[in-house]
Amino acid sequence: MWKRGIIAALCVVAFLGAAVVQARPPASRPAGKASLAGVRITLDPGHGGSDPGTHGKVTGIYEKDITLPVALKAKALLEAKGAIVTLTRTTDRDVYGPLATAPQELQARVNIAVQHHADLFVSLHANACADTKVGGFTSYYFPQSARGKALAQALQNRLVQTANRPDRGIQPAGFYVLKYSPMPAALVEMLFLSNPQEEALLRQKPFQDKLANALALGIEDYVHPPARPQPGRKGATRTTL
Ligand SMILES: [Zn+2]
């Protein structure tokens, strides 16, 4: 979550967005370690420094302290596949500076992706809702971005496989980093810290690693879309990033 003011709105979106997404068939992609060779990626661990994000209702753990380890692990996994990865932050810090305005802070994150010449941008978050029973995964994309939508769907497909939690599907949204990133971008809300069951999951290092692996696999699926059974067509094709 970016700001408390939009929590209620996102909860509504979460309710309306509840949907079952069919799992994709097994991925077909180039074998070996270099399946993402040369692909430039920027990961954005949401919040940091003076902005903790939302927090768990049971332990008080901050969203910023979950997004960072997931992003660091995902970076390592993506680099093992040959990707060139940068993070908007690698420590508990503000990117623009302490107590910046939201546009200043968020543009600073977009700027890092631009300077990195990123082919794609993924912002990592955990959600919150006043109703502590609400839970699940949601991935967002900017409505005018077909590639962003494909990226969000690829990430969502993999995230929902990490835990038996609701699949709230993908949703269009005008979040700053989605709107102003010139490259395909997605924002993932990895469960709800307001849900005690999901808070417990999110605090576990092995589960954080599962999330990171799902993000890496989702990016791989986006770059090399899994083959779909079509008459007269075999194998996967590389998408335009
Ligand atoms: Zn957030």
C-alpha cells in the first residue's frame, strides 16, 4: 500500500477483483542459465526509510521490511538467469529523501529504472484492508499498457502458486510508478499484512524466498511466454519487451 487514504479504495478493488485465473501450461523456454540474458530489470521494494508502508496487526512488522528481502532474493535469482537487475533501494532508506512528497519519492524510483534502461519495472508491495479477513494476491498494471498487463498477469499466475490464498486477479490502476514508467510495469500486492494468517506467512523467510522465486518465474514467463497449444505453431516466441 502506498498511502492509507487509498486503503479503502483498494479493498473495494480487491473485493470486485476476486477472480479465478487459470494456471498456464508448463513454460517452454530456452534451457540453461541464460534464459534472461541481457534483459534489464528494475525491481522496486515498496516504501523504505521514513515511509514504512502498512504494518501487520499482530506483530507490527512493516511492509518495507518484507518488500526488501523479497526484492533482494528475486534480484539474485534473476541474475542467475542472466538478467541485469537494479533495485530502487538495497537498504532501509528513502530513495528521494526523508519525508519527500509522494510524487518526488515515486519519480525517484521511476528515474532509477530509466537510468538503468530497464526493459521492465516491477514494484513490490503488501496490501492492507480494514476487514482483517480479506486476503490474497493482486497484480496491477496501467490501463493503457498492454505489455504491463501481460507482465502483471505473468507475475500473478506465479504468485498465486506460492500459497493457498485467494487469487484476486489483475487490475488496472493509475498508480504513479505504473503511469510514469516508460517501460512495461507492474505492481504486485503480495497478500495482506492486515490479515493475521497472511502476516504470519509474510514474516517467514522461506515464504519470502518463494515469493521471490515466483516473481523471477513470472518475469521469465513474460519474456518467454509459455507455449500454448495452437495448430501449426510450435514453441514459444520471445515477446517484445
Ligand atoms: Zn505498499
